[in-house]
Amino acid sequence: MSDRFSIIPLRDLLKITLKEIDKNNSFLSIPGELFYNPKSNNNHNLKLFGHLLENPIGVAAGPHTQLAQNIVAAWLTGARFMELKTVQTLDELDVTKPCIDMQDEGYNCEWSQELKIKQSFDQYLNAWIIIHILRDKFGWDNDEPGTIFNMSVGYDYKGILQENVQWYLDKMADASVELAQKIEEIKDIYPDVINLNINPQISDNITLSTMHGCPPDEIEQIGEYLITERKLHTAIKLNPTLLGKDKLREIIDNSGFDTQVPDIAFEHDLKYDDAVKIIGRLSQKAKENNVRFSLKLTNTLESINNKNVFPPNEKMMYASGRVLHPISINLAKKLQDEFEGKLNISFSGGATAFNIRDIISSGLYPVTVCSDILKPGGYGKLNQYIENLPSDNTIFDEKHRQKSYEFLKNYAEEVLQSNRYKKTSIQDISIKTDRQLEAFDCINAPCVDKCPANQDIPDYMYYTAKGDFDKAFEVIMQTNPFPNTTGMVCDHPCQTKCTRINYDDPLLIREIKRFVTENAKNNGKNHKNSHNKLKVAIIGAGPAGLSSAEYLRKAGFEVEIFEQKNKAGGMVLNAIPPFRLSNESVLKDIEAIEKTGVKIHYGKKVDSQLFEKLQKEFNYIIIAAGAQKARKYNI
């Protein structure tokens, strides 16, 4: 077992990819229905760096752009601007694990690639090749990939000039040798690869991500080097602290998030006046060198590690997601005000499918996403981003810039008031459970862990959503002999761990269960034909006795229950008032158990004489006498 990445060789990854698509119309369990088809979405096309970009949505430098299979998965589901994972000269790092917490707003404590630089290049080239192969396989126009790979480098000038980073920049500009070798390596798997027009220049554009505390003159020095020496279209990623201490803290205080930005973050980060000067000078350098200069808003927000997720040696963590969105939008407005709306700004800061239209309409693009697709739904949600894009791609025209600037001014005020960017829960919500996390255990739903009966909640939610209430009921009955009863009185601890709380509110799981029991047509059970020739006597027809009877009948036992009262249900069910639990619901469940062939003998108090008789006539006896007397509350 290791938390180190295992690299999948190109041949193996290509075989897996083609086999999954051909056999199952899927990729890494992502169904083909979620694949993006640029032919039916061509109204989102734009030109960037002189290249076709099929839409302005992408993935930010992070987990989604480090390994080839992740890049391919993001591309298949619609990402077209790939901000590749940041590389730096120190490429043998021990990254703290866990390094990401994404319960509501996001936090992380990792800041660079976990691969060596040559491995990173190899992964990017592999993804580049597979994307071209898939375009050909799907029958899409292959003159241009419609996709832009955006390099990301850090973190200081000296490091960028080191041999390994220089090698990386050279190879990303011209990978002809390695490309030819890889085509030769895989042509037996996909023969048409030799005819594809795969550009050996993987990227001609770059985003500079500097360390928190990088001096302003060094930021400018690196930017100038990338523009004048490397002739790269260059973006400088800026920190959210540029908004200013008072304004930034005011936004966080009003949001209710517990993100604590220390004074040191404002002291060592780039100051606003210095940033304005750097932007002006680098914009001029870009014009002189005929490349595009832009800003990337924003980097994550440095804050004090006040969570119990990261180890105590990590003094700082870096915020993203909901808490960052109003900060990043208002920083964009502040900078556009300074430059009269003329800046090129790409965006990454709490983007979701619900605000993507407003971000693009504000003239901020391309938009790269990370935090949102680290939550349940993952890459599949990119489809929804694209559905919510503005339908008119004239928004990307230069003449539309002033209109976008006016929209940004209004949106910057709107996000400060929106409840979408406020933490409204009175407690720190979390879907984490106490279960030990083993390899591949991420497939276990936390709602199931929290349910005392371990109900297969995701399955019956799935069938309910499809309208197959009979199948949903069948799933419920596998672990719950009292669906009508629990549909009314269960205290639903599952809902406290519903993954939907990462977005808004949990699903009403108990109410959905009750809905299913009321709407399923085939909600009876029949185990009468099942028999293993063993007999069981159960003493007590309360919840425990009835549950035992249900599952024993299912397993083929002949079951008889002996209950001293004249009705089943025990003290628990019979003590709950009718306004909370109707008698009808209890009777439905009891009658359904009886229909399986369970016999209930009422008015049968089991004394020593009857007990001796049961011992002789039955193979097993279960004593489920339960509570004979209610407990008094000490109030």
C-alpha cells in the first residue's frame, strides 16, 4: 500500500480507454451520456492565443490535471482549457496526506506536483495523444484539437532557470522526438494514429504561480522572462489578499465561514500598488512581443489551519470554493476599475454550474474549476457548466468588453449579498464517518455507514428517481422489515451524512422511504415456498421478534411467535402516539411479515411449562421479550 502515484504507461492507458468506450460507452465509470460533443455545442467556440477553444470551461492546476487519465476524463466530460499541474524545480516532495478537505468551502495544504518533472511532461504528452485519438475515433474535425493545454510553473526565478524546468519548457514547446516514439509504440493498438495531425507543440502559453511572499520585482522578472525570452502567452496568478485586509476580512466575516487569514499573509503577499505597476509594464512587454498578457484570479487564500483534518505541523491551509468566490470577483472588479475594464482576466475561484453564466458574462474567461468537481458528482458536473453558458458566443468579441465590465460591476455587489456564499449551518457539517478508510473504500456511501440498519440508501434513491418504486421497495426490504414504520418515526441519522450537504441541504431520506412504501404496487413479501425443515420459536412480537421472524423466514425456517399481549408491536411501537406513528403503518408491516408464513400466537404468556414444550417442538428458541416496563425520564 502506498499513497504515491502509480503511472499507467501510454499503451495500457490507451487500451483501457478504447476498450471501455467500445464495450461500455464509458471511461473510468463515467457514462458516455456525460461525454461532451463539440459538434452539438459549437455556439461556445472562441479563439484564444490564436487557437480554437471549443468552450471556455476547464480544470485548474490540481488533482484533475496531474495524471493523464484525469486529464482525459476532464476532456471527455467537456473541459477544454487544461491548466496543467504546477511544476517546479524541487520535484521530489513529500506531500502531507490528507492534503485536501472539501466538505463545504475547500482547503488544501499541498502546493506542487507529486511527480518528477519528466514524469509530468510524459503524462501531459500521453493525454495530448489520447485526446487526438479520441477526436478521430468520434469522427470530430481533427484540424485543431479545440483544446488548450496551459502550463503552470512556480515558484521563483532561480528555480525556473534550473536545468529541469528549462528542459520542461523546451519539451512542451517541441515534443517531436518523444511524440514520434510514442506513435511508433501504439500504432498497433490504433493504426490511424500515424495519420493524425498531432501538433508537437503541446503548449505555447503559461500561468505563473508564485509562492506566497514572492517579492514583486521577482514576479515581474519571471513574467518578463516568459514573455520576452520564451515568447509565451503569459498569465500571472494573483493572490486574493490584493483586495486588501479590511475588505477581504469584511467579506469573510459577513459570510460566516471560519476562514482565518493571518496578518502575515497581507504583509508578505504582493501589494496592490506594486501589482498595478507590474501589470502595466508586463502588458506593454506583451504588446512588444506580440503575445497575450493576462491575469489569473485567484490563487487560494492563505489561512490558519484550524481544522482537525490536516496534521498540526501544517500551520497554514489554503482556502478555495464558496468562501473565495465573492473575494475573487471583487478583486476582478477592483483591477478592472483600475484599468478601465481593459484587462484580460481568466478566473478560478468558487466557480460552479450555478454561477458560470455570471462569471462569463463578467468577461472573466476561460474559467477553470477544481473545488466543485472534487465533490460528489465529479467530472460529470462539467456537462451542467456547459449547459448554463451564455448561448451567444459574441460575448467573447472585443467589442463586448465594455458591456462585460458593466455586468461585472453589478455582479460584484450581488455576490456580497447572496446567501449562496454564506455559511448558514449552525454546526460544522461533515460527511465523514468513523469507519476505517481502506483502499477503494470511497465507494461506501456515508449515509449507509450512519444508518443503524445499513440500508442501501443510494440504490433505493436511484430506483425512486427512475420511478421504479417496486424495485426501490425491494431494496429497502433487504435490510428493513419495517419500511412503513421507519418511514414515519426513524430519526434518520443518515441525513446528517448525506453528501448533498456539501452543496445545500440533505435529501429527505426518511420521507422518500415513506413515499416509496405508499406508492410501490408490489410491496408484499412471500417466502412461503422456502423451507429448510428447521423450526424456530420466538418469544415476543416486538420489533426484535418480528425482525428475527422476517429474516428467518427468508432463510427458510418455519417460524412461530408467542406474544402474551393481544397485539404485536411491543412497547416501543405501541407507545408512540398516533399523531407521530399511525396504527395503520405498524399494522401494514406486521401483516406483511405474517404473509411470509410467520405464525403469531397472541395471548400466549410463556411460562416454564410452555417453555419446556417449545424446547421439545422447536429446533431453536429466540427470546425477544423486550422491555416490560417503560423507563421514567428523570425530568
